[in-house]
Amino acid sequence: MNEPLKPTASKDEVTRRAQYALLAKLRHDLRTPINAILGYSEILLEDAPESADASIVPDLEKIRAAGKELEAAVNDALASEKILDESRDVDIQAIAADLQYRLRTPTDVVIGYSELLLEDARANGADALAADLEKIHTAAHNFSLAINDIISLAVIGTQRVDFDEKSAAAGELVEQAVSSIRALDENGTVTQERGSILVVDDSAVNRDILIHRLTRQGHAVTAAENGRRALELVHEKNFDLVLLDILMPELNGFQVLQTLKADRKLRELPVIMISALDELDSVVRCIEMGAEDYLPKPFNPVILNARIESSLEKKRLRDQQRELFGKFATPEVVDELMATGFSLGGKLVEATAMFSDIRSFTTIAEAQTPAETIRLLNSYFGYVMEAIASEGGIVNQMVGDGLMAIFGAPLPRADHRERAVRAALRMLERIAQFNDAQQAQGKRAIQIGIGIASGSVIAGFTGTELRATYTCVGDTVNLAARLEAHTKVVKQPLLIDENTRRGLRDSIAVEPQGKVQLKGKTQGVQIYSIPLDQNQI
């Protein structure tokens, strides 16, 4: 039976998409200098009460008001709903003429007042003030140039307009970003949380504004000029939050977000998207892909602060949750819980199980007080669990003086058999050190037995929805328990099965103990002991 043909986009739809991509880029290019005008003027106004010369405030207010007027006019002229209105023809030249007419006066206000303030700042030796005023003046000049350059951006409908190489590259950047998302179906407070924040934006002005504002609020800020550099930084340093632009060279914001959320170690890192590309498709897809929030440029600093505070608080709570889980489970199990959530059941894996307990523990406990027994166990577990953890094993059960450890789950390890044996040898070395400390205090020495078996097991959470533990079950686990019990019979501290032996390098010496009939097994099992006097392995 033939599959139904998938509908293809009509020529008009393709044209409409191209028009939309172009105008989205147009809006982005115009908002970038507006962001600089508003950002720096607001920063200077916030700093004005602490300034020796407060006379600059009225002129700064005029600059900010003019910047708001520019922002409103651009948003109105290039609003998404107008662009997507199929009943309207998109005429770039008409849009440019309208913008030039509406924006001439507020642009002149910004340029004029910034020039006056800049002259006074330089005359008075206020270098820091002059530097920010220069950025406002440059942004206003760039904004004026952007309006004049609108008609040279691309091809709209059947009208072809010349465009330079830089504009062509910009258009490709928009197409790359827009094509990386699916179209939707038709149907003012001061931040309390402090954190390490990564700012990712290809605009030096935008980075500078964010660094200035966030640093003043007490955050540690690192900046990246493109998506590829951002991914390098998140692997080099620990961050609490990422502020991520969308339209960037190297890798765009959608691709960076997708990469972060696909990485098991980085998927919990909160990301706030900050971009002039604010059409509904982008907002929805970013949230669907895992972004904490989405803010359009130019951003409202009060809203930005609130979103940052909220994201840092969520990150802090997740870190506390991880820390709490870590008190009752190993880091590997915690990672599994945080990544996949809790559910009863498991999966078939190749792993190694280890059982260990203290010889004649009943006699030892009988000869001392319960408090002394608890102190003995706590000290003993501290010694041996360090040895297990050093080889990537997890201790999932402690019952009385016995423990069970797993190697190769939940984190798969190809060398899980050798890791278990190395851990066991280190445990026995640590017990010798433990006994030296015991005897120095006039206390009794102890001996332990260890059994190790390897093979297929079911690894996962077992119990109930209210109380569960991460463990492994299967014949391999039962065999490891039987081998530990058999160490008393053969008077060897460490026994392994044949499958474990096959995973060891030749440099690890083993001694065959023959085939034995272990309790509960229908067939004999070939077992091996491992001498303690091994060379460095």
C-alpha cells in the first residue's frame, strides 16, 4: 500500500517564510542599537544618585524616553502579526520610508543630547561617564545607518534588490536559525541570589551591558562571543545560569540549547534565551527544548533581574535536592534519579557484584556495648567504602556488618570485573590499616571475607513507590553472596568466579580453588582466590 504523499509548501508559503525571516533579521538589527541606548542610559540613571554631578539626570531621561520611542516604533512597524498577515503585501522600501519618518526626531534627540553630555564629561575628566555616553552616541549613529541600509538586505517577492556580502551573510544567519525550529501547528527588584553566569551574545555591546549590570549585582560573569565558545566554556567551568542569544555565528542559540539539553551532565543547567528574534515559534520551541525562559531584546532590566533570580533559585533547590539524595545514595544513583526520574523496575546489564562481611561479628558484638559496636561499624565502613568508591563501585546495601557493592551499574564500565577486584584488594589493605589503629587503642582486630561474581543482572529500583532502593538482582548476585560465605570454608579472604577471572589482566595473579558445590546451586562452580601480595595493578 502506498503511503500518502506529504503536503509540500507552496511557492507563496516559501516566499512568505523568506519575507518573515528577512524582517525578523531587520527587527534584530534595529533592536541591537536600541538595546545599547536603553541599557547604557538606564545604567547611568541608576548610578546618578551616587554621582557627584546629578545635573545629567534630565538629559539622560530625555535620551531614555527617546530610546523607548524608538523601541515602540520599531515594534509597531515590524510586529510579527503584521508580517504574518497574508492580506498585506510586504514592501521593504515602504517600511523603511515609514521608519525614517517616524524615527528621525527621537534619533536626533539621542544623538544631540549624548553629544552635549559627552562634551561636558570629557571637559570635566569624567572618563567612565564619557565611555558609556560614547557607546550611546555610537549606537544612535548605527541605528540611523541601519534604517538607511534596510532596502539593501535581500530579495522580497519578485523585486530584486542589490545587497552586499555582509548583508547576505546576515540573511543566511537568520535562515539557519529559523530553519532549525519547527513551525507551530495551525491549530525592578535587586537580585537576591548570586551566581556564576555565562553570557552568550555575538554583539559586544550586548555583552558589555549585561556584564556591567550583572557584575554590579554581585554575580560572577563570563562572556562568550558565539555558540561554539559557549559550549567550550560550560565544559571548562561550572555555571549556575546561561543567558543565550539566538542569532549568532558558529552555532546559533537553538543549536547550543539543544546540545546542552542532550548532555546528561549539563541538561540541568538553566538557560534564559535573550533575543530580538521574538516570534511565537521561537519562544515556544525554546521552552519546549528546555529553556527556563525567553526575553525579547531590548530587555526590561527589572524583568530580567526577576527571571535571573527565579532561575538561580530553581538551580539552588535542584542542587539541594541532589545533595539530599547524595546522603542516601551514591553519586551515580543520584545522577540516574536526576536524569530519568524515579520508577520501579530495571534493565538488563553486564555488571559485577561484591559481598563482604566481618568474620565472627556476633562474637565481637557480644563482647562489647552497642555503642562500641556502632563506632566499630562506622569506622570500618569508612575504611572500605572509600576503596570501593575509588574504583567506581557503589555500595547499595549495608546490613549489620555486611555490605553489597555493584560495579558497572548504573554507569556502564567495560572493565567492571577488574575494578571490583582492585577495590577488594584495596579493601583488604585498608583493613590492615584499620587493625593497626584498633590495636594502637587496645581494641580488637577484625578480619573480612569478600566474594565477587560477574555476569548479567537486572539493575534498577526495587521496593514500593513509597520506599525503594537501587540494587541488582539475578543469579550473579546470589553467586557473589555464596562466594563470600565460602571464604570461611577455604580460609581465603577473597574469592571470585570464572567470569570475573576472564575479565582480569594476566598481571593479576589468581589461584584456582577447584569446582565447588555451593548452597542453592545445581552445578559445581569453578572458583579462584586472589593472593594479597599483588604487585601494583
